[in-house]
Amino acid sequence: MDAYRIIWHYTAGEISARAAAARRRADDRPTHRSQLFESLDPARLPRLAALGPRWTELTDRDTYDKGIQALVRGLLPAPPA
């Protein structure tokens, strides 16, 4: 039951995040995070500041399969030694 609930919450969160992102794109609204990363000082935080212009590209990638596989592997018992 625990594994089912964990996987369901992960999946529901992914669906919710995708729906919110689609609404923001449809309204042509930036995300709080994209604004934050774009406003970082490149002299102080060069690697994080470099993410700002790429925020939409990076967060639009579909990583559900990768995430669910990692989650399931973490939920399975370790193989016997």
C-alpha cells in the first residue's frame, strides 16, 4: 500500500505540475523560478545564473519515466548479497 501511495502521489504531482505549466505558457506568464534564476548575479553564481535563460527548455523535458524508475528502484528491497 505504501508503494502504491508513493507512486500515486508522484504521478499526481507530475500531472498537476504539467497542467500548471501549460496554463502559464498559454497565458504567457513566467514562473517564479525562471524569474529568480534570470535575476541571479552571474559574477556570484555563474552556474545557476546560466540556467535562467534555459529554464523553460530544461523544465519542459519529460523526465517522468526516469523519475518513476528511480522511485520504484528505491522502493524495492535490496537484492540479497
